[in-house]
Amino acid sequence: MELSSLRAEHVITDKEAKTIGRIEELSYELRIGEVMTRNFISVAQDMRMEQVLDLFREKRISGAPVVAEGSLAGILSIEDLIRCLRAGDTQALVTKYMARQVVTIRAGDTVIEALKLFTQKQYGRLPVVDESGKLVGILTKGDVTRGVLRALESDYQMEEIRRYRASHLFEDIVSERSSLILRYTIAPRDFACGGQASSSIKKALLRLGATPQIARRCGIAVYEAEMNLILHTPNGGTITAEIEPHLINIKVEDDGPGIEDPSLAMKPGYSTASEQVRELGFGAGMGLPNIERCVDEMSLESAVGVGTTLTMKIDLQPPAIELRHRYAVSLGRWEKTRPAIASRQAGESGPEGEVAT
Amino acid sequence: MTLVEIIEKLGLELLTDPKDFSQVVPSGGYASDLLSCVMTGAPHQGVWVTLQAHGNIVAVGALLELSAIIITGGAAPDQETIDKANHEGVTLLSTGMTTYEVVGRLWELGLRNS
């Protein structure tokens, strides 16, 4: 499908949609502001055509906007210059020959809007204005091509890296069940290192080919757990992430102080954080609820004076069907699980009483 | 709207290494000083407006892949935090304006959460 065949009135059918390539997609995603030329050459309205002629020749351009006090007054193209030369009128002011009815495009519009204008109206360049109508750039077809190519290139590079990374580890190493284990020791009160384990796990997942979305979810969940170790434990704790091709299993363990009532700790807004810690922006009482939101399965086991074990599971490949989670609460334990499909069919409420998802 | 426009129009001070901000288009914004709330509420590649200036904002910024963190009220992060931000590729901006004012200006510029 050619770009030029995309017109405003053209409705794309499902069949055609399948054949829309990445370039078409990009022209709907990229904004004019991202591809336009910002350092453009403009002409002042009190300039003479002769000066414009020199300017165009010197800068090797074939058109420029005419600006009066920062706003767009008109546009001059090589055709206007030719008209002026034929009339032998090079001493005239630019205002005599410039086109005053100028079609502009907004910086926030998508590239496809510009492509439509270029093909419909045969324009060589379009002045780009911001929301307040101020001239902020110039867009030529060349800018669009360069912008799309640049975006394609970064797409391509990302895809290459991702494929390379993903294809290796788990495919080349043959075992009945391969997994990669990452271990981190978290020191108590070590605010400066807060976020290091979560950031490392997130990067590892991206390198292994996880989607950015899953890597982000995992990063957030581990960050909250990591900060809990830093903020609330006397001796810190450990984070172990076991990555398998289809699943990441994370275990966070500490040896104190333990959570008195895990179901209370799961309540958004409930916090035991000290005033000092709150001043740093922690203690919103959202840590565990945040984790719960980000993971597919979670279990929190705790005993006062003994310690806390938090386990989380995130699917690296989304399940084909959506499963409803089951929440179970018992003394010293809080759990979010997904029942097997078979038991779900048998009846949705479990013996421990289900809370709606 | 690009980050360049935001920096210029709000007169923000860049604390981290310069990048090609004309290629950075924030997806929206979020304002809070509570880190967990930011984790929940800030849009991916958005800007985060906060009074906090300590090292942990960088971790949050990196995890959420924020376009920038705007530190308000003239709060100044220490060199360690700035170094960490450069290492993680997180952009830190600073202003003497209050969070309220910054958010108002961003909204006025048309930065809304889509």
C-alpha cells in the first residue's frame, strides 16, 4: 500500500489493515514536532526580493516563511522569485510577491496529516505552528522521510538487540528445565542503594527478551519489596529471582521484625513507617498493594519476631485466557493465586472464601 | 509537545547531562511526593513533579522510564543523586516554582494524560 493512497476519506478495511506496514504505522504515530526542522531560515517582511534571491542561493533553499514579529505573515517560494525576476522587479518588498493564504500544520499533528496535505495540495513545505499559532518550524517531505527512517532504524535496532538477547540463553542451553537465578543482598537503611536490585532484575529481563511491560511490572514489584527490606527490617534481607522461559519467580526473605497482621498490611494506605521515613516520600502504605497489582501470583507469610517471606510470580508469556485470581487470608498469611482451569470450571469460590478480583 | 518546549517555556534548569530533548515527547504527567503513589499513578514516559530530591527518585524514574523528573521548590539533589541519574539515563530538572505552579503551567501548555 502506497502512502499516497492514504486519503482522509479512504476507509481502511480489515483486509487492508493487515498489509499496513510499519512505515504507515509510523506516519500515524510520529508527530510533526518530532520530525520538523526547528532551525529554519525565515525572511523578514521588510526585506527586498533581491535579498531573498541571494539568501535562497546562499542557503540553497527553495522557499521560506515570511515572519512579522514572530508570527507567520506569508510564504515565499522559488515560483514567486521567478515571477518577480520576469517582471524585473527585484527591488520590490517581499510582501508584494509572498503568498498570504498559507496552509499551516500543527506541531502536535501526526505525520500522516502532513502527507495528506503534501499529496493533495502539491506543497513543497509547510509552516508548523504551535497551539497558540506561533511559528515553530518548517516541514518538508525530506523531513518526513528522514524522521520515518530514523524511527525505523531505532525500531530495527531495538528489535535486533531483543531478538539476539532472547534467542540465546534459553534456546542454546539444553536441559529439562533451565532457569537463571539472580540473588541480591539488601542492607537495612541503605537508602543510597535503594532500587539497585529492582533495576538490575528489570534490565536482565529485557535482555532475556521479556516485553518492556512485563519488565516494568516486575521492576515495580521488586522495588517495593526492596524498599520494604531497607525501610522496615533490622538486618536487611535477600531477593532471589528465578527466571524461566515462561515465568519469573521472586522470593524476598528477611529475619524480622515480621508483620503482625498481613491482611492489614495489604490494605492500601496502611503504614507503620516512621516520621523520618515518611519525609523521604516512603510510607504511603501502597507498597504491598502495588506489588499485588503488578504480579500474577503473590504470597506473604510472616511471623512476628521470626521474619517475612514474600513470593511473587509473573508470567513472561501472558496466558491464552484470562484467569480470575483467588485471594486467601489466614493467620500470618496473605495469598493471591490463580486456580487451575479445571477447578475454576468446577466452581469459582474456593473453600477459603473468595474475594472479588 | 517535546521536553525542549517544556524546559524552555517553564524556564527549568537541567541538572543532568544534556540529551536530544527535541526527540522526547512526554506521555503525560504526575505529581506526588509519595514514591509508591508515583509507582502506581505515573504514566510510562511521563513527567513527574515532586519536592523530593533524594537518590530514590532516580530509581523510581528509571523503573517507570519517565521522560523527566521536575524537582520543585528549589530543592537541590546532591551530586551522588545527579551522578546516579546520569548513569540510569534519568533526566532531572529543577525549578524554584512550587509543584502547584509547575503542574498548572504544564496543564496550560497542553500536557494532559491521554
